[in-house]
Amino acid sequence: MQGAWALSQKIAAEIEEVIKTVPTEASAIPVECFRGAWGTKLIRGGRRTLKLTPLTTLTFFMSPEKLYESISRPAQAVRKSSSLDEANDALHGLGIYTELDFERDHYNAARPQ
């Protein structure tokens, strides 16, 4: 690990301003935790549950090379992929249900048949 950084009052306020223009559920979570949120929260229309703690306000800085070499099986699996679908299939080979799968499933479920 190369270090860590926690949200400051100034940065939390800046992120809140950005969120007013670019709505985002996930990126708002650290700010909510900075403001005292704790426990669990549902996002994505109740389809995802997040754990809220003070640790959520931290950003950890790590060496991408060391992570790739040591623990990043997903990155290693998609390294030679030449398309999004090929990368998605490589992640399926690791048993990973991806955000792309989630979005496609959500889209297909909402589509009129």
C-alpha cells in the first residue's frame, strides 16, 4: 500500500456540488458516510445493498503493478480480451457476475416482450 486519504470538509462539499450536476448513487456514499451515515443502504432501486461505515470515507492508494501481480485475477483474466463481451466472458470464467450483466438483465427485464 502506498497510503490512504480521507475526505475533508472541503472535498466533501465539492463532491456534493458535483453530484447536484451529475447524479450518482455510488459516488455519493462516501460523502453520506462523512456526514455521519452508518448501517446499510439500498441503491439501484433496491437491487444493491451497501454497508456504510466511517471507513467508506477512505481512499487507499496501491501500486497497480503489485496488485495485478499478486491478487488481481479479474484483471489478469481480461488482459488479452479484444472486446467488452470477450472480457465479460473471461470474468464469467471466474464466476463473476459483472455490472454489465446486471445492466443487461435490468434492461431485458424492463423491456416489453
